[in-house]
Amino acid sequence: MMKAKNFENRWGNSIQSNYGNPTLTLVRGKGSILVSDEGKKYLDFLGGIATSVLGHAHPGVVEAVTKQISQLSHVSNFYMHPNVIELAEKLQQLTGAKEAKTFFCNSGAEANEAALKLSRKTNRTRIVATEGAFHGRTMGALSLTGQPSKRGSFEPLLPGISHVPFGDLGAISQAVTKQTAMVIVEPILGEAGVVVPPVGYLRGIREVCDSTGTLMVVDCVQTGMGRTGMWFGFEGEGIVPDVITLAKGLGGGLPLGAMIAIGKAANLFQAGDHGSTFGGNPVCCASALAVIHEIEEKNLLEQVLKHSELLKRSIPLIAGVQEVRGAGLLLGVVLKKKSAHAVKSILENSGVLVNAPTENVIRIAPPINVSNAHIRKFIGTFELAMKEI
């Protein structure tokens, strides 16, 4: 078998350096376990950055994808196929809005690009987003992203976009006017370190948008598909957005994004306004339908909440941990010291995969069907890592 160093050299010689040079090569997986080219097993508590919601090689997903690709792998959007219609109807059902309509694409960035473009159909151009937000790296989505470190090299970006502090409803109220096309917000800031807004924040934004005729866009790319113990991540606020963006877990590991428009927003796009060659691909839609079926069949939303409770109860007891924040199985372990990157490395060496979005936060996002035994193994390994620090 080829050694890791050879993979690193080949990567460096053939792939652009925007990801740096990864040092770990993964070759297969089953459930919450990944295996490297050297045969070492890793407990996956990152889930492809909240993407592999049912883990790896899930039997239902494998069966659905295998069956579909043997029948039809792709058609253009000049034609219909059953999977895309069934999935759109299922998403319509999950939103609780009978008039919801979906545009399918391939990623979260593309879903947010579609939302941005949809907002122009209101004949307004101003947009309000939040500081610390991450909405993608394509030029429009990057313009919405509130992280200067990701934006600086690519300015000037789209004009007319204001960023206000996340969680500050007063700042939203001041920034949004009757000239504002849309407000875009995440239920929880994922890339900024799993930051949770105050209770009532999303509800307050909904009221501001209603009073100004502004589209409320909720970016559920990271919080969606059961990740937070809810289908989308905003339901606890009792609101209905005008637009919901989804990706990551939607495809169960396959590239699939969605921009769901509700109410009057559902009819803003007209023929020829937007498109995506691979959007709504039959194979990706088959995977998504299998994912939704499994979540419903196994009551995984309830299981997510139980596992979340165990993690939130156990991890704060570990020395060096300040708090655990987030919802469901999208959690940020806030450390008392700026040692997150060192803790991440120790965990990887110990066979556990996480990431460190900031200097003092470890983000965990395991498959939502992770076992209780693997939850407890993570807690034990994390405690040993903190002792080593």
C-alpha cells in the first residue's frame, strides 16, 4: 500500500494549495469510524464538517445510490425525473409551508448565491448580514460572509452589504430599512466557533423584516438536516423564513444544496432567471431521500437531543473546559486557554477527528446516528487530551 508521504507528495504536486497540504489520508469508513491508508482507525466527530449525517457507507444510502446510478445518473434540467420532485415535495412538507418551492444546486455557497440573486428580484439591492457569519467562498457568498480574514484578498466584493454584530437585534433594527432586499442569518454561527444568539433573536429579525418588506433568509447549511435536533435549526423560535438555504447533510455525503423559497418569495424566480447543471441530480436526490427516511424511521431527532444532553453534561466537568455551547450535535467546546489547535492534534493522534475553528474552541459534529458507546469514547479521549495539555 502506498505510504502517507507519497500521497502528500502527489497532493502537493497536482492540487492547488488553497487547502494547504493535509497530512492524513482516509481510504474507507463505516458508520462513525474512518480508516487511514496506514490502517489506523479514527472516530469521526467532525462528520465531514457536519455533512456525513448518517456516517460513512450507510446501508440505506448505499442501496439508494447504487440502485439509482444503475438506472439514471444524470439528466439536464430540460427534463423531469421522479427523485427531484419527491425530494422537493418532502422539503415542502418539512417546512410546513404548502407553498414552499425549492431550487436545487450543489453546495451551500451556491444555495446562498441563489438566495442573493433571488433578493434582486425584489427590485432592492441592499443586504444585511452578520459579523462572524460564514455563507461560502464564491464571490457573492463571500460578500455575505462576515469574516475579514476570508474576504481581504478578494476585495472589492459586492457593494451594498452591511455586516452587523451577530446576536444584536438592535443593530439589525437600525440597519434594515425599506430599501433592504434581504437579511441573511445563521441560527448558530458554525465557522466562528459555534456561537448561539440570544433567545428571541431570530423572532425579532422576522418582525423587523415583516415591518420593512424585507426577505428573511436563514442559512441552515450547517444547522440543517437534524444536526441540531430540528430539521432546520430555527424552529424553536416559532418563525417561518422567506428563504431557507440547505446543503451539507442534505445529500448525506453527496454534493447537494437547496434554496427553499416560501410565500411570495417562492414565485420570484421566473423561467431563465437561474440554473444549475447538476442541481437536483437523480443520484444525489436518491441519497437525500434515503437520509430523510432514515432520520424519520429511527427517530434520530430525538436521539440527537439525548446525545447532546450527555455531551453538555459531561464535557464541562473536564478540567480546562470553560463551557459547551451549541445545539444538538453541533457543539463548540470552549477552552479556558487558547489551546484548541494543540488539543485537536492530540485528539487526532489518539484516533479522534475534530476541528478548531478558533484558538479556544473545538467544534464537534459527529454523525447524528452516532452510538452512545462512541459518545462516551469521545468524552474519555477528550478528557485524556485535556490532561496532556
